[in-house]
Amino acid sequence: MRIPVVGVLVGLLVLAGLQPAAAASTPGKVGLVSFVGANYSRTHDTTSLSLDWSDIRSAKKYQVFMSRSYSMSKAKTYTVRSSKITVSGLSRGRDYFFQVRGINGSKKGKKSTRVGRTTIVRPGPTKGMLAVRVMTYNLCSAVCDQKSTTRYPWVRTSATSPSPRQPAALERIAAASPDVLATQEAGELTTPPPGYAEAINVSAKRLYYKASRFDLADKPAYEYGSKDKNGCRATTAPDAQTGHVFLGWHAKGCRYAVWAELVEKSTGRHFLTFDVHTVAGTNSTAVTNRRAEMNLLFAAAAQVNTANLPVVFAGDFNSHKNRTPDVVGAAMKAHNFRDAYDLARTVERQHLNSYNNFKTAPVISYKWGDHVDHVYVNPWRSRVDAWRNIVLIGADGRLVKPIPSDHSPLVIDVRLG
């Protein structure tokens, strides 16, 4: 019988007290790839993105694929030994998509799910900036009780009722300690969170500010106005310290945004904050209505902001990049505003949707992170240091009960110029 040459070699190695090298294992598939940093080079007028992912067993190094297209066509390949990378020299304000796979010798693991990020479009000013922490939070305080979308009530109704949601929501607010708190569907939040003053409350949109640091502008007080035949109230006077914008009669209801002109006590610096909740839905009627609401919003903002103050738009806009068309994003861009998410130097839990639907398992969107809640600022007049989804996650990787709302709070650290 002929003995294969390989068999002879193995036998000789064993006789010599040596063992043949184990075959290289194929690395597993790389999991969720996250963007952990972004920057802008003023010197070269280019941007950079930093990515991170969990180590993969058997991976000796990693291939990182980058493309301007979601199809990953014409992808550029980088090879790194650690589970992170910073890619520099990128064009500003452009979309980039990435995939990663592990490598072990000639063995190649499966590529990760594609993730995308828009690079910073402008670096923002460098001097004389006002640091403001903004939180937007749709609390669903009454509606979710009325529709029984969760077994946890907003407030405890009896000694035997489940744990209430309001204390959990207030804990998230206190943990973030925002300077400005824009809430939607907050009709049942009848007492301001500790340390905050209420600037205005219209149609369950309550806009708060940190009383120790800010005050309302010294202007005429807000006047609610009379109702029309549908029970809606017209847009209020633009020369007041606060006001509301009538966005139209949509989805059988009066739609509004509210605003306030705030003043930092220590410096006397002014800025405007708008709290917005556009109509929900993905059909053509909802899209048309949202477009009309955005047009009315910007028309009113122009009348309010005659002093050309820095402006922050925060709220539940019921729109994001994966909803085509994203009429909110288009309207913001047309008026030189951008999503703070796309301007942030650091992001946290960007793939966890801001709409959680009371699910304990985090709702993950890989391509962008599908956030219907947003904060928009002007990148020519501001710098965003951080964007965070601060939903409370337990040690088991699931949302902690009681989940305060079907939306998770977003916190943005921005410097206004």
C-alpha cells in the first residue's frame, strides 16, 4: 500500500517529538460596527471618522471596507491589527459606508452588516461660544396610557398598579442634567422637573430650561390667543419671550411648535429654542403635511428671529434618512441646519432607534440608526461635541423596566456661536 507523503511527514514529526501546526480557524462574523468619533481638519478642509467593533475570536487582523455607496461599489480597503480604525482625509458633509471582516492567514470571515455615517459639514466657530446641553424627549405621558401601549402607567393609580413611568423619566432627565429640555406628549408632566422652569406649554409640548443658569428674555409675555372653527389657535406674536407656531390641522388635530428666547444669566447671551412635534405617518398625506408644517415653522422662525440669534430645533419630527422622502431633513438643509447627529464629534448608542416601542430588546438599525427624534443646529454657527441616546440599558443588554416612554431621550452637547 502506498503511504501518502503527508502521512510520512506527520509520522516523522511525531517521532521527532513535534506536532504539526493546527489549521488556521476561520474568524467569525464581525458584529455591530459603531462610529465612536468624528473630526474636522481646518488645515486640510477634510474630515475623519473613527470606528470600533468587538474583537473576533481567531481574527489576527481586520479588513475595513469603505465606500461612498451603500452597495459598497469601488470600496477602498484598509488592513488593521486592532478592532478599531480612524479614517482621515474624507470629504466634508458626505455619506460613507463601512464593512469589516476578520482575517486569519488565508482564512477570511464574513463581512459585518453595512453601517453609514455622514461626515461633519463644517467645523463651526472657535471663539465666543455658549455651551448648551439640549435634551429632546417624547414622554407619551397620556396617550400611551389611553391606548394601553404599555402595562406601566404614567403615575400610580392604585396600590396594586405596576410601577409608574414618570419617576423613571425624571431619573433620565436628572441623570443628563440638560440646560434645555424639549418634551413632547408631556401633558401629564404637570410639575416641572426639579431645578427647571417651564417656558411654555401648548398642546402637550412643554419646553423647560435650567432655572439656575437661564431666564426668559425681557419681552412681552406669551398670549394664548382665540380659537378658530377647528379649535386651533393662530401663530402668536413674534416679539414675545415665548410663543407657539400653528403648523396646520393634520391627522384630525391642531399641530403646533413652541419656542422660547432664553438668556444666560451670567453673560446676557440670547438664543432661541423651538420644540417641535410634526405629524406622524409614512403615507403620502403624512409626508405632504410634514412638508407644509416645516414651511410654516421656518416662516414663523424668520419672523421671531429678527435679531439673528443662534437657533436650536428639537423634537419628535417623525422623519429620518431611511424614510423617503425625508422632507424634514431636506427642509432643514435648505435653511442651513443639520442634524446634530451628523455634526457630533462623539456619538453613543447611535444604532439604537430613538423610538423603542416599549420593547425591552433594543431596536437596532444598522445603516444609519433610525431616529425620529432630532436636534438641528446651524453648523456654520455651532459645534456639536456629543450626541447620546441615553436609554437605560441593564446588565443583560435590555431596556430596564418600567420603560419610561416609547421614545428614548436624546442628549446633545452643542456650543452656539
